[in-house]
Amino acid sequence: MILTGDYHTHTKYSHGKGLVIDNAKRAEKMGLKEIAITDHGFSHPAFGLRKRKLSSLRKDVDTAKEKCGITVLMGIESNLLSDKGDIDLKEKYYKDFDLLAVGIHKFVLYKPKGIFNIFLPNFFTDIFNGKPSKSLIKANTLAYTNAVKNHPIDFITHLNYCVYADAVEVAKVCADYGTFLELSGKKEHLSNDELYAISKTGVNFIVNSDAHSPNRIADVALVEKLVEEGVVKKEQIVNIDGRTPNFRFKNYKIKGI
């Protein structure tokens, strides 16, 4: 399995340790054709990308593209804020980005109802290793599926990491709308049984490092193991062995679909 592009990486603009150019140089060294900078969304009070930094980030991305022999994309890992599928990237900011990833994170500024039906139930269930309630699974599943239906999301990040959704239902909607499911090289977030079931929905996977430091760019050993064990088929991964993804966000911006 040869990684073509790493589309989930962070920099000092949010929670990462390196600069945009550091990530790009590392990606080039690792033989990648493409890399995306996907710093955390605006609603993260501690580690979110700041709107006032957008022009600076774009300049750094363009500079890295010029200095390195690979494609460098300016993306964002937007945050889910409610079970209605609200995210913290408004459409007026679409023009600033090349790629849209979305995930659920703990400490973000949720919508009022999202605090009570997403953040707090997930937080306490995770802290106390409890069994997620049916209402929590329903709320999380709705958050993911409504987001995919309402926004041109390229991929869902680390589905079910410290979150409890019906992964198969999320995968079905992703397959219908052309959104990929991420297989993270950083954290184990789906069981083998879930992956087997998800694979049958027809959804496609995207493999990313979720690197928070340049030296982890292209580190997807966890996923390589899944492929070697036959849990995930190479044919369903869109960014390996020379393949590059057909991203939904780009198509939406060009064609409005």
C-alpha cells in the first residue's frame, strides 16, 4: 500500500507543532503527491484556526506549493456542533478553502442543544467507560448524517473515536453523497466488525495520518495492518497506489453539486 496523499495534517495554526512548509517538505520526502493542511475549526477555543489568520495561512500554503514539488491544499477540520448537522464553517468561508473535513471533538463551542445531547453524554460515557445509551447513539448518528446531507464534506474524520454512533448508518449516507470515511493512522476508532459491515455499504475510505507534527506525515501503519489482515480492501481506499480522491467540496465549488 503506497500512500498518494495525506489529507489530514495540522500545523501551528491550530494544534500542530510544525509550519506549513515543514509538513509539505516532509510529505515530499515521503514520496507523496499531495498534502492538505487541515487545522482545527473556528469553534475550538484553545486550538482552533483563527479567522484573522486565513490570509496568512493561504500565503503559507501557496509558498509551500511553490517550494515543494507536490500539491498543497488549504483545508480545515471543521467541528460538528449539533445533532442537526451544524458545523463551524459557514458557507461564506468556503471560498477560502480547498478541502472540507468534519469531525466531532470534545472541547468546542457547541450549539446550546449540542452541549446536552452530544458533548456531555459522550464526555461522561467515555470518562466512565460506560455503555452508550440509545439516545446518545441516535444523536451522534444524526449529527454525522445531517452534516453529510447538508454540507459538501470531503471526509468524516476518525468516526467513533470517543464518540458513539451507528457507523453503518453513517457510512450509508456517506456513500450516497460522495463523502469518504477516514481511516486514521493515528488512532484506532472503528472495530474490525464495524469495518467489515461498513465495507458492504459501498462507501470509500481515505487514509490519513492526522499528523500533529511533521515527522508523522504519511504514518499510516495502523491502516496498513488492517489492509494486510484483509479487514479493509485496497480497492475501497481512494488515496493509495497512485489514486487521488475526487473531492466533493471542490466539485461543489465548481459546479454547485
